[in-house]
Amino acid sequence: MFEEELDFFIKNQDGLVKKYAGKALVIKGNEVCAVHNTPLEAYVQIQRDQQLGKAMIQVCLPGPDAYTVTIN
């Protein structure tokens, strides 16, 4: 789930960070659909505009920590 969106983010991360640093991106396929100040704002908007599970919310930060989770 969201492999295409995550791949898009990783491949374009440097440019996206230059443009949207710290913002919450709504990514659908290979496109940034919306930009919000917080992930919560993005989530609420997705609930109104789209079916949940059809777009990924990604906080736009540099480096692999932006998309990597470590569970101990």
C-alpha cells in the first residue's frame, strides 16, 4: 500500500523539501495533490475530499528519517 507514493517522495525528496520543508504533503500516485501545515489538517481534508486509503500523507523533511520507522 502506497509503494508508488513513497517511491515518488523518495525520488523527489530533495526538490520537495526545498519547496515544502516541514509541510504535510498529500501524495496520490506520482503527484502532490495538496500541501498542509500539519498531518492532522491533511487527514481532515482527505476525509472530506477523497476516500481514505487512496492518498498518502507525508511530512516533508530531509533524509531517510522522514520515511523510516524503527521499532524496538
